[in-house]
Amino acid sequence: MVGKYYSVEQIAEMIEMHPKTIQRYIREGKLKAQKIGKSWRVSGHDLSTFVEGTDGFLRSEASGGLQDIIMAAATRLPRPYILESR
């Protein structure tokens, strides 16, 4: 199975939060992540679950959700890492 994984920095930019806040959410278990090498990676599914589970806290009322956030950030960010699950 192939999935998209985002770095802490990419997520912070997408949802307009400080990277330390994202790291804290990972540490507290609020955001599921996997340690790959020395850095944390969050799957697209886990990111979607996190954003949708915040009851709109991370989304503005004008936003259509995670897809709009990702599409808006796509022009500013490098392509996500593609990793193969085994």
C-alpha cells in the first residue's frame, strides 16, 4: 500500500500553526504520526482525521475542509514523501 506522508513543517504551513504546536499534538497523541528516520511523518488519512476531529477549530467557515487547505498549500510546498508500507 502506498500512502502520502507529510512532515511537521508541511502540516504547520498547511494549517497555519507553529511546528512546535504540531509536535506537541503528536507528543500528546492528538495527532497520529510515525517516526521515519529522525523526523515525524503524518499520513494524509491521519491528518484528515485530525483536522475533521477538531470540530472546525482549524478550518475557517469559508474553507471547504482539508482538501482546500492542502490545495492552497500545494503551490508553496514540495511534493509529499511517498512511502511504501510493508
